[in-house]
Amino acid sequence: MAQYDLIIIGAGPAGMTAAIYGARADMNVLMLDKLAPGGQIINTNEIQNYTGVGTVNGAELAYQMFEHTQEFDTITFDYATVKEVIDNGAEKVVRCEEDDKEFTASSVILATGTRPRCLHVTGEDNFRGNGISWCAICDGAQYRDKDVVVIGGGNSAVEESIFLAGIVKSLTIVTMLDLTADPIACDKLRAMDNVTIYPFQDILEFTGDSHLEGVRFRSTKTGEEKTVSCDGVFEYIGLTPTTDCFQNLGVLNKFGYVEVNDRMTTKVPGIFGAGDCVTKNLRQVITACADGAIAAQEASHYVKNL
Ligand SMILES: Cc1cc2nc3c(=O)[nH]c(=O)nc-3n(C[C@H](O)[C@H](O)[C@H](O)COP(=O)(O)OP(=O)(O)OC[C@H]3O[C@@H](n4cnc5c(N)ncnc54)[C@H](O)[C@@H]3O)c2cc1C
């Protein structure tokens, strides 16, 4: 069994940056991901706030990051779905679902990011993946010249709405509060001719029999109910950490985020966290990369002192 200095679980911006910093610190690095390297940015149309890059397509940035990791002979990438990490002190064992594969390392960085949160209202399960989507880049094109509802009002909701409004006939955005995204993005969305915004609403149900027909919601201010007809819905109502496989390590807080300090260390020596899956306020590409750099640097100090 190969022995690595560092195993990174998750090859999003945090994991890939950690791999580069780890390799530059002379570590032998294994980076694992259950999907293609890139993480959530693969499904993001435009990233406009990553310093020095200007506006870039998410998949293109993901590809550039992965190419960067491939400049190092000491970084190995493997497709694997991690199911458990065992802490045996100086040796950590990473167990994967595929063929019960196991890898060992002196240190591990947990960088598994988040997944979209669901509303759990009537009709959501019926139309999941068939009318209701969580990814405008993946599914937006099938609603060209159709009527679409976006649920949510944060940065992801507003940015993906701007993208969708350029394709669809009408876009209705329904949100629990008012729009809370960056003011520039909100102004851009509000100025689009085919966009209607309903703030301060509770979603009650998704209607339709064999296919999605509409969304019913109620004003939290007046109690008035309304149903908007639509062909598709995109939900952007927040995130849940993808950390179930780390339960046994005892490093998660009550919401499932990996608890770290400002050096990205957890309470288990040799186990570090980075990116969207850790406790923090701002979940963005630039902060994920920063976490990855810090975590790898700390991992390198840890391994050298073993
Ligand atoms: C719609 C949308 C738009 C966004 N727009 C912007 C933007 O404009 N600017 C910006 O800065 N940020 C944006 N973000 C946020 C940004 O994408 C994240 O902050 C960033 O991707 C976090 O990186 P990460 O590496 O921590 O996690 P992720 O990108 O989530 O990567 C985690 C990786 O871990 C893998 N993984 C998970 N579990 C396992 C497992 N058990 N085994 C193996 N692999 C696993 C996943 O497959 C994934 O590849 C956006 C996010 C969304 C959803």
C-alpha cells in the first residue's frame, strides 16, 4: 500500500491549492475526488471576483487549477469516494467506497465542500431532476424561451438568475427575505426586462401531476398566496457540508462543518480542514484557496515534526 505524506479529500479549489502548496513543501501528495477535479466551480457560469483573473468561466478556471497541480510529479490524483478516515495517530487510513480501496498517509486535509440545501416542501421529491434543478449551468439550456422560477436571493441565486434570464422567456425570483447578493449583481438583475422579483415569501408547494406546472408561495408580510406557472425551477437556498464520512473523527460541529482554528488544524493532530466544509463566514473560491494553502503549510510542519 502506498504511503503518502498528505492525502487531500476533495479536489475543489481548496483541495487543489492544498496539493500545490503540499508538493512545493516537498510532500508526496494524493488528491482524491469522487467526481472530476474542480468542485462546485465546474457548474458556475461566470466567476468575477477571483483576483487577477477578471471574468472567467468556472469550468475553465477549474481546468487551469488542475493543470497547475499536474506540473508536480509528487501530486497523484485518483477518483475515489471516501467513506471513512481512521486516525491511528501517526498514520491515517482513508477508506473508499470503490473496491474497498484504502490509502494511508501521515496527514489528511478534509476539503469536501458543500452540497445545495433542499426546501423539503410538497412536490419537491416528485420533480427533483425533472423540473427542479440545483444547477443552472447543467440544466438551464433546456428552458430556453420557457418560464422559470429561481428560489433564493443570495449571491448564487442572483448570479445564476442573471445567466438564466438571458436564455429564458420569463424569470421569476422568489425569496424568503429581500435580495441579499452583492448590490452590483442585484441592480443588474433588477434591470432585466423579463425578471420579476417576489421578496419575503414562503414557498408552499410545487404543483403539477406528471410534470411541474408551478410554484405556490405566501407573503410573510401580508399572508397573500400566489401561484406562478413555470416549466422549471432552480433552487439556491444555501448549502449543507459534505462531511458525513468524517463523523467518526469527532471534528464536526453541530451543523456538520469541520471545526478548525485560523491555522486550519482540527482537534485531531494531523487532520486539517480547508474550504467550504470548514467553520467560516465567507465561502468563496478565493477563501477556499487561502484555506488550502494554510492547511498544506501546517500539514507540512506537522509531518516534518513526526
Ligand atoms: C452556483 C454557485 C455559484 C458560485 N459562484 C461563485 C463566484 O462567483 N465566486 C466565488 O468565489 N465563489 C462562487 N461560488 C462558491 C465556490 O464555488 C465555492 O466557495 C468553492 O467551490 C469552494 O471550494 P471547495 O474546494 O471548498 O469545495 P468544492 O468546490 O465544493 O469541492 C469539494 C470537492 O470535494 C469532493 N467530495 C465531496 N465529498 C467527497 C467524498 N466523500 N470523497 C471524495 N470527494 C468528495 C466533491 O466532489 C468536490 O469536487 C459559487 C457556488 C455556487 C454553488
